[in-house]
Amino acid sequence: MAKNNKLKIAIYWAASCGGCDVAVVEIGHNLLKLKEAADILFWPAAMDFKYSDVEAMPDKHIDVCLFNGSVRTSENEHIAKLLRAKSKVMVAFGSCAYEGCIPGLANLYNRGDILTRVYQETPSTENPDGVIPQPHCKVPEGDLDLPEFYESVKPVGMVVPVEYSVPGCPPVASQVWGVLEAIIAGKLPPVGAVLGAGDRNLCEECERVRDGTKVKQFVRPHEVIADPKKCFLEQGIVCSGPATRAGCGRPCIRVGMPCRGCYGPPEGVKDQGAKLLSAIMAVIDPEADVEQLVSQIVDPVGTLYRFSLSDSLLQQIKWQEAEKK
Amino acid sequence: MTQTTKIRIDPITRLEGHGSINIFLDKAGKVVKTYFQIPELRGFEKFCEGRPVEEMPRITQRICGVCPTAHHMAAIKAADAVYHVDPPPTAKKIREMMYNFFFVADHATHFYILGGPDFVVGPDAPPAERNIFGVIAKVGLDIGSKVIQALQDTHEAVAIIGGRYINPVGTLPGGVSKPISEEERARLEQIARGCVEFGQLSLKLFEDIVLKNKQYVAMIKSDAFTHRTYYMGLVDEQNRTNFYDGKVRVVDPDGKEFVKYGPNEYLQHIAERVEPWTYLKFPYLKNVGWKGFVDGKDSGVYRATPLSRCNAADGMATPLAQAHYERFYHALGGKPVHATLATHWARLIELLYSGERALELACDPEITSTNIRTIPTATPDEGVGIVEAPRGTLTHHYITDERGLLRKVNLVVGTTNNHAPICMSVQKAAQGVIQPGKPVTQGLLNQVEMAFRAYDPCFGCATHAMPGQMPLTIKLHDEDGRLITVLSRDENGRVTTRNAEEL
């Protein structure tokens, strides 16, 4: 426990890939400044961490908890609740915690589908007895436990209340440091704000030329040699820029790849997919056969909601319907 | 006195989540069995169904934020195969160049931040010093700043080609999205020259600090850290190591070629076992068979690590790395080397190779060609892409419909290859240090850590970054599952023991 008045920070990963932790490490020399300004009470990617230590803390002992990863297992949920109780400010850090990210596409399938595919159906798996990993398991020497694999992926904000969110898969290093500086300086905006990003959409700062060209056909990125100076969408290549919050610096677009929306929806937009769909509709040639054009967008749900399915209105409706049943 | 005791080390951090080790002791206090569990699953093999195959390089890289570039490359090679498209030579070279810069960055991270501090700072040093800052203190600020510079530069190189270091983009079925300008090429060449120097510096450091220390060498060669297994690695046409392309070669515990297979043949040679106590599967050689967690020629357990790649190849394709490769086998008594801890040395030889290979490619007159795309024309159907990830051979297998939307996905991931050997190494290390009547100490924690750290920083992703603590708690339970003792290590590396009553 810290014996001084330094800021107390915690960084935790739930169901995540580690990229958000690497993103924190990517602040480089600023890590030393962070160490000077704050005590990092725990950071399992980088420091000693014991659940019992957190359990022993008084409530609200941690000033700011940066929580990355979504909630997929009973262990993730347990820790999210524990950290919520122990933290004054909880930040959903990175796309998984904020909106479910790409692993949230697993919500298109149920738990049983996933377990069957992974452990029984994959062609390299030899599993004549149909074994599936179990929360409790007896081995000859004793008992072993595994966390329960839940039915769906949830952003952490759906499991416990969070004060702020930081978008990005992962958040870019300069933005991460900006967020940490604001935390250190005690200059956080009103609760509910999205930190470490702009308010508007990516197109507002994109250097690609938009000349009002209307789309007569949608194509996939590998099917054409795109003009590197022109707007992707006006070339008929789906780009999530119009429905994505600015702040990443457009690294993907700069190397000739369309945005896929990892920074989530811009300020004031709840459903990123619906917003992107309306942006797509707006560029379609009015004389074209809209139905045919839209059918050229393959995998609409996985494209429009690549990073935000778990946090979408679509998902809410699905869960509400499941509850009614 | 209880009949059996379970020791649980939890969490030991990362492989797609956390890990835990359970050690069961018999009534005499001897280790009967250890279980290494991965308590997390995300299900990419299911939810990628329905996605367009050209998006897989951008989707599957979210499997691991430490080695996203490896998934990016395996995915794009599988997507090429699905579309039966052969990218122009420059596109392949650009991909391979990005991949080799990534390898330098990744291997450097492991040696200087994750696993290497055990040696550089010393296995007996306080854990609080076994981290990057401890490394800098040991090697001096001059070399330390070169390490930080090398990491920054290689991250920049990957970003020049792929937009960003974590989750790069820029590959498409049939090629890459952006050519390399002359200005970029010159910067990449400069960075690559730095990588070659850095590789040599790292090997010199290893020689001075590790190889000149008899105690370290004895530890590397000791039985506690040895397993005689099969070894796997990707090789080119002359059986030299290649990370981006080639055939998978497997040698037996005597070093003889057991099989060499192309990506499309992987299902004839690799099978995966499921155990109910962990979410991670156990790959093994199908034609040898699963005989349990044992080594030797009759067991299908194989390893896929930097050491394995050296064992599976006949040599390295670049001159400086080849010279070190020869020295490596000369010093360790010929091929194959079974010493798990020699993986650290092999990793540095690979780091040097990556630097040399990146430099070759950055100087290749074709690298700035703008002929970087072949538009796919064939009907997509099925394809397998294999690359070497830093942590082992990585296989992506896709089956699509006629529009290129995925119907089936199968993934055999880098570290997964080593799941069984890691279990075995952890067990052997535990058996070596836990003796009846001898208290369980820091030594256990350290040696058990070292056993798996040699394989894979994915377990310890940034574990040592700051301030260098491996998060470890050992819980001893009695046969009814009651907690007897908790052994834990504080941030200064002190080990404390608390009895159940104190908790």
C-alpha cells in the first residue's frame, strides 16, 4: 500500500490480446515520468499482482483503474466487480473494454457453437471422446478449476459502471500518454467523456480528396488498384471513416488501407454500424439499383460493426429478445 | 500430515490471457504431477466464419497484441492461397522485410525485457533488478540506450511499411497496398544496418555475460532444463531457416529429418489433443502419436521455438548469423541441442539473421518497384498459410465460399505448439527444486519461471517491463482443498510465507 500522497493507478487486462498493455509500454521514456508521478499499485502485465492484495484494499483505494479487455469469463467478471469497488475512477481502456472490439463478433454465435468448433470440429483436433474443457475437473491427483466461459462478450461498462472510455485497438501511444498526463494533472473532463481521441469523425481530418463522386458499384479492397489520393468510399470501397472517431492519426489510410473503425463512433453517435450504413447510402448514385449495390457489401454485420457489435443497438435488441424467451 | 497437497501458482500471466500452474505433491512431499492451465478462450475459429477472407490479416492479428504481425502474415498467405494468386516478387519482399523488422523488435523485447534479464542480470539477482532497468545497470547506459533505440527504430520500420507497429495493415490477397518510396527505402536501410550491428552487439553481450560464466553454462546444460523432443521449423529450399516462407521441416530427437511438408499437407502431420482442465489444445505429431507428457522418439511431442528452428534447419541464410550458428553447435556439443535454456542464444542468432535479411531486402533494387499487386481472378476456395511466429510455427487454414467468405477456419498458433513441452519443462523444474523436507523458496519460483520463460514471452508479455516483478503466489492446499499456506513475493522480491490463520 502506498505510504505517500502519490496518485494510485491500476492497470488490468481481462479478455484481451495484450495489445493495450503493449500500447502502454509504447509510451517509452514517459513510463519513467509515470513512475515518478504515480504509484502503479498493480499491473499484471508488468508487475507483481495478487488478487488477495486487491481484496484487502479499502474501497475506493485506487484513484484510477485503466481496465482493458472485455468480460468473457467468470474470472473477468469477478475482477471487474472487485476493481470497481476498489477504484474511484474506472476507465474502459481500449476497444475491447469500451465496445467489445473484434472478439465481440463472437456474439454472432453462442457459447456451444464456439466450444464445439474449437474442441471437436476443427480438422486437426483428435478428440474421439468429445472432451470439452470444464469449469471443474477431476484429475487423478485432485481437482482443477477453470473460469466459466460465458455465453457472450460484454464491454466492461455493461458489467460495472465506468466513468470514462479510451477508444482504439489499441489506443495509439501519443493518445495514451495524453490520457495519463490528464490523469496525473487531475484534469479529467466531466464523467462520461471519451478520453484520448477527438470528437468528430475521421473524414474531417482525412487528406484524401472528396469530390462528390457517386458510387455505381461497391468493390472489395483486393479487387481494384485504388487511387491513393481519393476518398475510399467515393471509389466504392467501404471505409468506416464517416462513422469513426478521429484521433488515431489515420495510420491505416496512410498506407492505402481503408479504416475499419477501431476508434468507435464519433461524439453523439450511439450505433456505429447504423451511422456507417447511412454514410454509405449517401454516396450511392441515385440512379443505381440500391438493393443490388448494397448486396455487393459482403458481410455487412462484420464490416459495419467490426469493432462495436457488443455495444450496438443490434446487440441490445438481440439480448432483449433472448430475455423475453 | 495430509495425503496429497496441491500447490497453485496463479496468475503467471499471459498467453491469450493468464496462466496458472498446479503442482501436486504426494504424502512424502515429492512432486507427482504438475498441470499448466490456460484459463481463457476467445473463439476466433468460430466467429471468423462469415468474414471476408481479405479481412483476416486485420482480424486475426487481434489474437495476440504481442505478435500481431505474425498472424497478419499467416493470414495473408492463407488468403493468397484461397484466391490462388501469386503476388509480384516486390510485394513478397516488402512483406518479408516488414516481417523481419518485426522479428528484430520481438526478439529484442524478449532478450532485454522478458527472458534475458534472468541471465544478463543473473538468476540469483533480486527479482526487482531482473528487468530492463537492471539490464541497463548491468550493461551500462551506453548499451542500454542502444537497446531502447533499436526497439524504437524497428517499431518505426514496421510502421513505415504497415502503418503502425501494433496491428499493422497493408497486405491484400495478391500483394501489398503501398509501394516503398526511395526516401522510405533509405530510412529502412539505415534502420536495418543498425539492426545488424545491434544483433552482433547482443551476441557479444551474451558471450561475455553468459557463456564466460561457468555457472550459467552448467545451468544451460543441466538435466533439469533438458528434453529430448522432435523439433519443427520453416526452411527454404536449401533447408535454411526462413520466417516468411518455405516448408515445415521436423527433425527427430537424434537430429534426423523426420518429415518435410508444405502448408497444404499440415493435416497429415499435425493433430491436436483436448484436455478438460485447460482451454488450450496440445498439438503433437500425428504419425508418432500422443503418448502423454513425455519426451523421446516414441512421443509425438515436438517443440517449435528459436532453438527448434536452429535444430530443424541445416543453417542460416545470411553470413554473420551462419557463423554464429556454427559456433552455437560447436560450443554445445553438436546437433541437435536439447537444452531448453539454449533457446535464448538461438533467439539472438535469429535476431541477427532478421537484421541481415531486412538489410538485404532494403538494398534489393526491386524493393521500390511499384509492381506490388496481382488482382486475384480465380474463384476462391481453400488455402493454408504458414509462417514462423517468434514463438513457433503458425498455421492458418481457411475454407471459403465462392465469394471468398469464410466457411471454416482452423488455427494452430505459435505458442500452442509448445503447450505440452512447457508442461513437461515446468514439471521437471518443479521436481528438481521441490524435495521432501526442503522448504519451498524463491528458488522454486525462479526456476519454474525460467523453465517456461525460455519458450515464450507470450506468457510473460512485458512481465519484466517495470518494475520487474513476476506476479507469483503459491497456494498450498490440503487434500480437502483447505488453504494451508500462501507463499508470495513482494515488489522488492522478498518472499513471505503466511499461514492460513493469518489470512
